Amino acid sequence: MTPVNRDMSPQLEAEQAVLGACLLDPSRVGLLDGWLEPRHFYRPAHERFFAILLAQHAAGHPALAPGAGNEQLRDWALTAITAAAREIPGVTASYGHTLVSACPRSEHATSYGRMVLETAVRRALDEHAHRLLAAVQTASVEATVELTGALHSVIQRLADAWGTIDQRSRRPLPTPPSPENASTALEGAREHEQALLSSLLSAPGRIPEIAASLVGEDFVDPGHRAVYLAMTALAHRREPLDELTVLWEVQRRGALAASVISVAQVREICSAGMPGDPAYWAEHVLRAALLRTAATSAGIVRVMALDASIAAGPLLGSAVQALVPADRVQDRLRAATATPAERDGPVVLSAARRKGALSRSPAPPAATTDRAGEPVARPRR
């Protein structure tokens, strides 16, 4: 019998153990079917091998019949190994013996399956978050929105396989590294923010309209954020808006004392006199905010996906939490650019909020039974 390579990573050893358990005991395939899929395996050969086992199980091999003897069990393993050697490049009959040797105990197949699935969760989150980061770096808002939705879909699909999303974790979200082109993007965002503030001073009556979709956290520059919050506060109280009243409100809100912005900088913003439509500049600020928050969210997901100390359930829940800021900016950008008919239409929850609501009320996992008729729960969360 081929010896097991003990230097192999636990993830790949778990894949071998699952396949070995299924070769030793056909009933284990039924306990894995429905939540562990071939695509969850990292090695293509293992993916196709598991697909062969699933197909053999679905076809109703004689080894699955109650009271099946040793001869049927041997035929089950031999049939699967022969098919794998015929259909999978590089796989020989001896590899079937390697898989059997890699399985410590066939009755632990579901535990090995959880290991394979958890590795697949990390791999899928890392891959899709990487794609989202790549879209952000191209400054494509449309691609960023699309890939954020794709990441949500992947999280939900993996949660369906795992059984739930655990959003009860108290672990703080990590701080991701800054993108390589962050400084250039931030400089462009600051120019748009200053143009917006100057245009609002020229058209203060537009502030309530802009404030309906643009919030302080959408500004990258803390000083611009302080001026914007001062302007919206003055507009809310229906007080006059000019260079002096804005400066006074900025001071009243503590931004000057905290050195967030200087008196000279406030005067410079208020004296620029940028003409134009404030909605135009507000949309640019929102689009930049969406790219920044999506980059941060994707970076957080990647950092967590590479942390093996986070179990799959809390990892999926933390990934949903990490995407919340990007989802909120998406909602505001959608509201700011919607047509009047779209604004008057029915309210539709974003995909993130809808899935988040569902994840807080997960349905209990269905139980299956083993060969002895005893209930066997789906993977532990």
C-alpha cells in the first residue's frame, strides 16, 4: 500500500481523507452529498474523483443496498478507482490505495468534508475579493458594483453549503493594506470635494437635495468633511450661509480646535466660487467614495480569508459585515442618480441588506441518517 505523505498540507490531506472514506464506506457519500460539491476541492483530480463517487452513488451501486457484503464494497471501490484512472489524467489505480491510506477513520468523513469546505470558503472569498480590488484599481464604478454583487452571491452560496452565516463574532475587522495607486486617487477625490463645497456655497438652496444622498463619511478629506457638515447644519437650521457663518459653524463643531482644518483653509474653500451643478460634483464624490469603501471592504475580506484561525461561519459573517459600508454608498449613489420615476417607485432592499436579513434568521439544517438509521446533522458551524 502506498504510504501517506505526512508533509502534505492539512487542506490537501483532508481532501484525500474524504475520498478515502468514500472509497471505504459508500454510505459516507450520502452524508456529504447536498453540501459538499466537487468544486470545493482544490486539486482538479480530487474534484473529478469526487464527482465520480457522487455519480456512482446516484446510480445506486449494489454496495449501497442494506446488508451489502464485502464483495460489493470491494466492487464499489474498484469501480470508482478504475473510472478515475480512465477519466482523470495522471491518476493511476495505485492512487486509489493512496487515498484509502490517507483516511484515518472512514466514520469521520463529515469532519474531513468540513475541512475541505472551509478551505473552499477561504479560497473563494480570497479570489472574488481579489477580483473586486482589481476592478477598483481600474476606477470602474460599474465593474466595482457588479463584482461587489458577485461577492455577495458567493458568500450566500457558501453559507447555504456551510449551513449558516455567523454574525455574532466579536472579532474586530482588520485594517487592510492601502492600494498601490491610493495617493493619486485620493488627490482627485479631494479636488472634486472642494469643487462641490464651493458650488454649494454658490447655491445653498441645493444643500438639502445633496444631503439626502451624500453624508460626511463620503469625504476623504477630514477638513472637507468638517466644512460640509457645517454647511448642512446651517441649511438644516435655515441660517444664512456665507464664508463667515461657515467658519463660525466649523469652529463651533470643534474642527478648528482639533486641527482638522485651519481658518485659512476654510476661507480658501469658501472663496473659490466654483460654478456648476452641485449634483454633478456630488456624484463624483460618491463614485470616489464607492471605490474607496469597496477597496477597503475587499481588502478586509482578503485579510480574513487568509487567517486560518477564523472558522468558516464567523468568516462568512465577517465578510458580510465588511461589505456593509460599500453597500451603503452604493445605495446612496443609486438614489442620487435615479430618475424621478425610480425615486417614486417601490423601495427595494439592496442585495446586501436582503441577504443580511435572511442570514439573521437561518433555517435549521435538515438531518440525514446513516446506514444504521441514526440522525446525522449537517456540518457544525
